[in-house]
Amino acid sequence: MNQFSAEYSPQEIHMWFERMQYHDSTESSIVIAVPSSFVQDQIEQRYARAIEDRLLEISGSPIKLEFHVQRAASSPRAQRSSAQLVREEQQEASASQESSRSAPRLSVTTAVKRPHPSLNQRYTFDNFVIGENNNFAANAALAISKNPGTAYNPCLVYGGVGLGKTHLIQSIGNTVYQDIDNAKIIFVSAEEFTNDFLNALREKQTAQFKNKYRYADVLLIDDIHFLQGKEETQEELFHTFNALYEANKQMVFTCDRPVSELRQLKDRLRNRFERGLNVDLKPPSFETRLAILQKKLEQSNRNIPESVLNLICSNVTTNVRDLEKALTRILAYAELVGKDITEEVARQQLKDIFVTHHQASINIDFIQRAVADYFNLTTNELKSKKRTAAIAFPRQVAMYIARQITELSTTEVGLEFGGRDHTTVMYACQKIENKMKSDSTIEPMVKRLIRDIRESNAKG
Ligand code: ADP
Ligand code: MG
């Protein structure tokens, strides 16, 4: 709200803005409590657009303003009759009409080039923060965007939800679009590709479909896990792939897991995806999470206390989208309520986001118990000094799993296993990795344990 004080007269601020109260929010909307439907209508007509524009500027994504009529029981206004209230409000409204100014003008940016229809301009390499979790993937994507069709073809980027797959693949598209005139870029989600194909079949326009995809210079397909079980579409993509591959056209795909784990994908298509470069995106470290938030703040020209940034980064650990959501909400709150953001305010406003992340993070006791159960040991035995094979191997498995699915360092994991040294943990992980290669029963066992641990952890 403080942002608006420069734009509107004090009367308007008093009349309308001071009557809005932050009520609730979701990822894409903010609910404002207002004292009456009349106030709601007035605000909607006069200011909603400007506020939404401002929120878009701050957050980078559209946020809708919604209203909730809330008459405060203790407020003296509420004790007056509604007729009285409306009369008062109308008087105030006409008073403010005289002083109201025209809505603030939108800033106009001159685009270098018309945006590519299917690409979102927001996704650029400039605003992608590179950290230890994504540098391989990001550098591969950069190289591809500079020399499409020659570097790393095809390329498959995989990783969990909200880790930047769509951002990276679209950055490639946006860069090529800016740099190379007339390059034919196609960006689609696997779902759109599927629908496009099914429509073509239905309307007997498969020739057009083939022409469209097989003459692309750069084909970018997001979320190919969606193709699982869709055999005809897989078949079609297989042929598209071959045509483009033969012609040295660049292809980039994203997937939410390694393609080896896509059960319902035809081997020959899987084989094509695996052909070029496969790189993964991992969850960002604390430092990278902080860097991402700082970058966003920088872009929106805003600031929040460092303690609040730390709080968000400590509590939102596994997903950049949620990290952004938390920041957006805090900024919107500050904007609308006009209050300083303290740790307490942040904790209160971000409760639901924090809770989800705490559930998602798996604690080590849980892993120790699951592994001990599986091998019919006690957790004390797992943590003990005993070195018999019957205990040492399960212990190594548990350490390996802990490193895979928690954020604990080798030092921290060592402490949880009877105060062992971090080199012991490193050795254990190495040992399990080697065994997975030499003994084909080990990997499925470890994977199953991880899956069971995740599932029962999710259930709480
Ligand atoms: P995915 O496609 O993997 O589910 P997205 O690409 O949609 O994830 O990313 C989720 C959000 O997080 C997007 O708004 C994206 O811009 C942002 N994001 C992800 N990784 C980064 C990063 N390294 N730097 C800046 N923003 C990021
Ligand atoms: Mg995505």
C-alpha cells in the first residue's frame, strides 16, 4: 500500500486503501477483506486493475485480486444501519471522485522482437540462477542455445517438480528466437504434442502435423513422462525424432525422472531419448536458494530483512516454485498491508507452505527404523560399533539412503550413526554404489526401500 501513496491522493488512500485488509492468499490470488459490497464494487472498478498490475510487476506472475466482505462486529461502522452506511459511503465516494486522478499509466517496454507465441518471455538464462545443483544442465542448455543442432543433440533434462526444467528448456527457445533469424522453434508440452497428434488423426490432417514437427529447427518438448502408455503418440514422436535427428536439428526434452524409470515407454523411443546428453536438476542448496530469492528481489526492486530470507530458505527446501511462492506472498502482504515483514509475520503467512515442506523432508530416525526393520535389526544395532557383515551392510545401506534423500551432509549422517566420521559415510556410499553395479539385486532393493520410506513418510 505504501507504494500507492505516491499515486493517489490522501483522500483516496484513506477512503479506499485503508479499508482493505489482507485476508488470505493462494499462489495466484490475494483475498482482500472489505467492510461492504459497496466498497468492494468501488475498489474493483477503480483500483483492482492497477493493484493487479502492480502485483504482476512484483511477483512476475499474474495474481488476481479477490474480495471477502467482512463486517467487523466490534467496528462502530457495523453498528449503524446498512442504509446509513450506504449513504455515508456514497457521500465519501462522491467526495473522492473529485479528488481522484486517472489510473497510473502502465510502463511501456519496447520489445527487441515480438515474443514467440508459445514461449514465455519470463524464462531466460539471465534470470536463471546457476548453482551446484543445476550447473551441468544450465551450461548444457546455454551451449545448445548458442549452437543448436551441433551441441548435445538430443538433450534430456530431468528432475523433480519445480526445479527449473520448464524454465531451462524455454530459455533455450527464447535465446534461439532472439539470436537466429527465421529459426523454426517449436515448444510444446508432451500433452500438447499428444493432443495435436490426436486432433490431426481425427481430422485426417496427419500430413500437416508431420510437416509442422518434422521441419522444425529446434524442437522442445516439455514433460515427456506424460507420454507413458500413449503408444500411438510415442510411435509418431519416434518418427519425428528420426527425421529431425537425421537432419541435425536440435531436440531438447524434459522429464520428471530418468527415462530408464519410465515403465510404459517403448524401448526404441527410450533409447532415442537416452542417445544424446541426459542431465539432471537437483534440489538447490541453501546458498542457491538464497541466491534465487535475492535475484528475484533485485529484479522487482524490493527488499526484505535478511532474517526473513533465511527463514524462508531454511523452511522451503525442495522446490524452487514453492520458494518463489513464499516470497511473492510475503511481498504482496507487505505491499497491501503496508507492514514491515518480521520473522513472525512471515512464519504466520507462510505456515501452509512451511508445513508441506516439513512433511516432505524425511528425518533420519525414520530411515534408520525402516532399514532396521527391513533387515530385521534394531536401530540401536544399526548405530552400534559392531562391524559384523550382518550389521555393517544394512548400516551402509541406511547411510547411503540418508545421503540420497535427506539434505544431511556426510558429517551429519556420521553423527547420527553412533558418531562416525564423515569419511566412513563416504566410504559406505561408495561401497553401496559399487555393489549396485556388481550385484543386480542391490539397486532394486535400495530403490524399493527409498520408495517405501518416501511413501510412508508422505502419509505421515
Ligand atoms: P519444473 O518445470 O521443473 O517443474 P519450473 O521451470 O516451472 O520447474 O520452475 C519453477 C519456478 O522456479 C519457475 O518460476 C522458475 O522460473 C523458477 N526457478 C527454478 N529454478 C530456478 C533457478 N535456478 N533460478 C531462478 N528461478 C528458478
Ligand atoms: Mg515444468
